Amino acid sequence: MTQRDKAIYLDITPVTLRNWKKHKPNLYKIVMLGFAFEEAVQKSKSNYEELKAFEEKLSK
């Protein structure tokens, strides 16, 4: 997800996101950690589904 995509998701402008990075680094860090967490959860879900499908193929 690009910075622009993140800004749109948050319903703010990309400039606001850049300003947070520059002037409110803790807020920016928290927001970016939230996006990283969401991405990690999605990857874990995808890996689980892939492994589950593999397990089903092996059990046949």
C-alpha cells in the first residue's frame, strides 16, 4: 500500500500524512504500525489457508 493509499484509507490528504511524519513522529509511527499489523494478519491468514489446502491434498 502506498502512502497515498494509506492517506485515502485514513480519509486524509497525503500532505497530512507527510506532516505527521515530520511534526508528529509518534502518531505517524503508531499509524504505520497499525498498517504493518494489518498486513501481517492478512499474510498469516493467507499462509494458513495455503497450508490447509496443502494438508487437504495430502490427506486424499
